[in-house]
Amino acid sequence: MAEEVISGSGSSGREGEINIRVGLTSRDSLDSRWVFPGEDDFEIEDNGDGDDDLPHRAVVDSEDEDNQEHRLIRTEPRVDSFDVEALEVHGAHRSDYEDLGIARRIIHAFQTLGVVFGDVGTSPLYTFSVMFSKAPIKGDEDVIGALSLVLYTLLLVPLVKYVLIVLWANNDGEGGTFALYSLICQHAKVSLLPNQLPSDTRISNFILKLPSPELERSLKIKERLEASLTLKKLLLVLVLAGTSMVIADGVVTPAMSVMSAVGGLKVGVAAIEQDEVVMISVTFLVILFSVQKFGTSQVGLAVGPALFIWFCSLAGIGIYNLIKYDASVLRAFNPVHIYLYFKRNSVNAWYALGGCLLCATGSEAMFADLCYFSVRSIQLTFVFLVLPCLLLGYLGQAAYLTGNLNGAEKHPFFLSIPSGIFWPVLLIANIAALIASRAMITATFSCIKQSSNLGCFPRLKIIHTSKRFMGQIYIPVINWFLLVGCLVLVCSMSSINEIGNAYGIAELGVMMMTTILVTIVMLLIWQLNIIIVLSFVVFFLGLELTFFSSVLWSVTDGSWVILVFAVIMFVIMYIWNYGSKLKYETEVERKLPMDLMREIGCNLGTIRAPGIGLLYNELAKGVPAIFGHFITTLPAIHSMIIFVCIKYVPVPVVPQNERFFFRRICPKSYHLFRCIARYGYKDVRKENHQAFEQLLMESLEKFIRREAQQRQLESDGDEDADSEEDTSFSRVLVDPNGSVYSLGVPLLAEFRGSSNSISEASISEEVNPSSPASPSISDAEHSLERELSFIRQAKESGVVYLLGHGDIRARKDSWFIKKLVINYFYAFLRKNCRRGIANLSVPHSHLIQVGMTYMV
């Protein structure tokens, strides 16, 4: 017996085709949509080997879809009672940033400075120091050449690449490596975890585009990606490598920023030694990570004004030094000085590239921290405040160095500060360094949450620090893990030159991964001209590879530690993804066949006791094998069983009205249902079990009512089929209040002359057809009321949570490496990760847990 499917989703996979035929343009999928009646709301799931959902056709056996008559309806946004805390809060979506008043926008501007731009804003503390330690300057022309290199690196990488291009590759306001990966997964089936359903692509956050001549290349790339397992694995490896570099960046950024800022004490107090600088840095780092739990909003608002003062100080000191020392350094804007610099210094200039890159550190943090603020606010703040102040800061340092060449390797920033304001600026610099560290820490939190939700990182406890903005999070385990890594790095590498080289490796690693992923987005999604795409990837990837060759040459000075750290994180993520994929595939293979369900009958071969059992399992389709374990182990089973699958789909937020996808399993007498709860990787799950049960029951009743209404509409459509055979294809609108309007306008002429007609209506609206009462309608109403009464009685008898824990073990004849990975590494990660049920506060008296081990 196939399962009958009714979904709350109203977006159809045919939307792009419909739009092109009627001459509409691409629309944002959050608006009301044109769909075929009932196309995505009533489906049949094949529980055999097939994975596709088939359109439900109860009375018409059609061999060619084009031979059927179609009508279009326009659906409006619907409201589903199944709600969660995050979506009850006004401001869960990105539009909240657009609805703020002037005062609130100013506050957000300060928060943007405090959260996003701290990293790139503190680069003047160490860039010239690291550059000139690798390539000592011999005269003023070397200063001009190095300055020109820094200026154009700033303009090309943070400004052109990230602010003007990469920020637009966000996934509904979410940035970072995994946001790019999930964006690609929305447009091509490249995810290696086989739990995707065709209904996932009908979530309204999937934005569909019109077919066009430019789309042909995109479709070929899509087909190639979907058909090649090697390309899928390569794409995943790139994403995991980029994510591991982001986590490594979260370790090295605080170490570098704090060490360079505290190092300014050696300029002000000659008696301070490097060991004392290390001890003070360790103290600051402990304080920094300890205040992370207070959240982004509170900390960002507190440090935002301090960072504003820092940027003003950079600009002021830069202007002062330009006036006092040498304003001729402005000629560094002529790029010919870069050529002359390399001509004079050759290999040393190439070594200096690793230090030059440090001026662009924090660029990836701008993208990864995008979930906290809007694209436009980050762009405007960078262009009109951050970039001018940075340029003036570097120009001022260069002006000072032209007359003081001996200070090039000894903290040139602090030496260039006028003596009267040295201590206030030193204080602000240390505060700014702490802020810079937070920028990358928050980016790491965001990246890990995304990867965890997409099955590429073990589940961890995530604390949401803002009731208004759900993107603001804190992960305690990662926070203290990063602290330990920072302390080890600071204590083992006391020189900022060594730390700077490690910093460059981590930053360049994630930059290159971002360039490759954005190139795929340009080809597959943006569908840009191939000349533009090639120009982007050749220029920026070539530039980053040049920088990377420079930092790798110095990897033996101790910066290899950060590479080892990144490799460890990569291995953890790959093992978790591999184990999760293997476990899910095994559960799919072992699922109970529907023939067996029919054979054992509606009593399931046991006693059906009053009550409702919610069986949690990761299987998105079919009856899980562990259910058979339940009915053979327990003396009785509940009179109603609901299979609950918590499933994350590759979109940031699943709209509330499209979150839950219901199915009926087997005939009505079995009383078996499934609820697939679809969450985006930004959605928050934090429900009280009583509220969860109440909302689930309300949603189930709505599903049953809509199912009965759908059947009645089908029956009415069958009766009127003959009278509609010769009518032209007309457009039908379903009004939000339930009224049906026919515009009488011929539409989609190629579908005229259809031999059959199925009149269906979207179950998303309460449609009340004005047809006379009949005995069949009365029987249907009685059947509906009996089932609803049965559900209410079962609810009154109690709800029990049936938790099926499936584990995997490698077979005895497996390869040694597979045994090691599955039986030890993956088992250790799974044992120590956070269980999915942890988000529900379920009393132990309501829990029944059964474990099952699969040999793979």
C-alpha cells in the first residue's frame, strides 16, 4: 500500500515552466505563486526502490502528462498552527533589518563595527611589521612599493571581491562556506546525504528562475554535477576544507590580534619583555572567551563605539603623519611602484606577500558574519567608514617610515603615534584587538551551526543569545575549544611573525575555497556570461595562489601547527559525514516493505493499546526497520503511531506554513502517520513537549480535514469531467477567502484538446464548493468525524515518545580502515554528540528507547 501524501507546501517544482509560458518574470518565491491545482499538495510516495514522488491520479491512468487538461491557481501564503519559538518572535526573518527606525539603524551600525569589522580594522597593527621582517627596507622607494602593494590588496580583496561580489552570493542573508554549499545544493542534487525529497525543492525559499538561452550552460553544469559522484565528493571536500580553515582562523585570529596589540607596551615601557607580553595576552584571551556567552547584541553594542573611536584614531593619526612627515607617499596609488618593488627586491618581495595579505584578514569574517546584519549595511559601513580609515592609517605609517627607516620592524604603528596620545591609543588598540577576535569567533559559531545542520559536524549544544535575531548564537564547547587552541598557539609561538604566517595560511585557505564556490554559483545560479566568470576565477584564484605560495614557503617556522589543526577538523567533519551517510543508506535499505505491513494487518501483529506513540527516526521515507523492533519487543503498541522525522533542508529558514509535511501510511484502519518536520539551518528548535504535542495534534487534524476535502474535490471533478472536455484552458484563481474565480482567458494553448480533466484545488485554502449535498458527502463527513474523534481519544490517553537509536558497526570482513573509522572514530563522535531529542524537555516517564545496530 502506497502512502498518501499531503503537504503544507504550496510551491511547485513547475513554477519556472509556468512563468515562461505565460510571460511572467522571475519572482521571489515568498510571494503568492501560480501552481497547478493540487500538484504538490497531494502525492503518492513510492516506498519501494524509487525515490520520486508521483502526482496523485485516483481515477485517470495517464501515460502522458501533456494529454491532461491543466488549470492554474494562485496560492496565497498560508498559516499553519505548527509553530516554534524562533518563528513566533517577530524578526526571525531578514526583513527585520529593513523595518528598523533611524535610532535602531544607528545602533545596528555600531553593532556592525563591533561584530563584523574588528578583524580587518586591526590589520594596521601588524601588517607592515610582518612584511618588513621578511623583506627589510633599504630606502624610501621600498616603503612606497610596499605601501602600494598593501593599498591594492585592500582594494582588490576586501572591497572588490568580498564587498562588491561575494556578499551577494549569500543564501537568504546567510554567509559562509556552508551557505554557499547549501545554495548550490538547492539548485543541483549534489548533497551526499540521501535524505532529500522532491518536496524539499518546493519550499518557497527555493527561488526559481525562468528558462532562457543563458540557462543552457547552467543546466549542463547541473546535469554534470548530479551525474558524477566524483564531482560531488570533490565539492564536499572543498567545502569541508574551507570550513576547517574557518575554524583554524578562529584560533589564530585572537592570538594574532591580541599579541600585536599588547606588544605595543614594549614601545611605551622599555622594561617589558616578550614573556610578559605573552602572559598579558593570555589573560586578555581568557577574558575575551569568557564574555562570549553574553551574546553578539550585548557585546557588539558595548564595543561598537570603541571600534568607531579606533577607526577615527587610525584616520586622525594617518592624517597627522602625512602632514608632519611626507605626503608624497600618496604616489603609492600608482601601481607601477609594485612592479618596481619586485624588481628591486625579487625573492624578498615575494616573501613579503605573506605579510601583505594580512591587511585583508577579516574579509572572510565579513561574509561569514553576514547572518547577523544585512548586506547593504555591511557594504555601506565598509565603503564609507572602514576603508577610508584603513587607507589613511597605512598612508600615515608609510609617511612616518620614510623618515624613520629603523622602526620598520619594531611596531611601526605604535612608533608613529604622537607621544601625547600614545596611552589612550594603546588602550583603544587593545580593545579593538579583542573586538577583532570576536569577529572570527562569531563567524566560527555560525559556520559550525550550518555544517552541523547539514550533517557535516557532530551535533553540539547551541545557545541563542537573542530573542529577536535567531542568527546570534553561542556554542560553549567550541568557545572553550578555541580558547585552548589560542593559548597553545600564543605560548608555543611567541613571535607575531610566526603567528602571522600561520594567520596567512588559514585565511588564504578559506579564501580560495570561497572563490571556487562563488564561481560555481556564478555558473549554476547567477548564469553570468562565461567571460565574466572566467575573469573572476582566473584573476582572484591566481592572486590567492600567489599569496599562498609565499606563506607555504615559510611553513617550517612553526606555522605548520595551524595546518595540522585544520587537518584534524577536516578529518572529524569528513568522518561524521561519511558515517551519517552510511547509517542513513543502511536504514533506507532495511526499511519495512509495505507488503509486509499489509500482511500483518491493522493490529500490526500485536495489541493496540489506547494512546499515541511518536516514533522519532531519521528516515524520511518508508517505515523504519526499528519500528519492527518495537512491535516485536513491546507487549503492545499504541493505537496511533506517528513517525516524526526532524529533517534539515539546505535553506536558511523554512517558512512556518511550509514546515510540516504529512503522510498517511497504509489504510485508515492502521492509524499510521508520518510528520516530516523540515527545518532550515538557521531555524531554532526549542520546544516544550506539551506545546509540541498540542501543535502536532492540531496540525494532524488539519491534515485529515484537508485530505477529506481533497477527496471530495476529486469526486466532484470526476463527475464534471465530461462537461469540461471541450472547454478551453482557462485561468482559475483561488482567493484567500476561499472563493474561486475563472477569468475565462485562454492560457497555455499547447494544452488544449486534452482528453481528460482533473479538477483539483489547493488544500492550502479553505475552498467551499457550492454543490448540493449527497449521500456520499454525508458518509464522508461521518467518516471524518469518526477519525477525528478517534484521534482526540488517543490524545487523552496519553502521548509516549518512542526513540529509536540506530547505530552502525563495520562487518568483520570489512577493510581495516573502515573498521577503524566506523567502530571507533565515528562511534566516539556519535556517543559524545548531542542527541536530537535534547531540544524537547520530555519527562523520562514518557520515553521508551530501543536501540538497534546495523552491520555495514
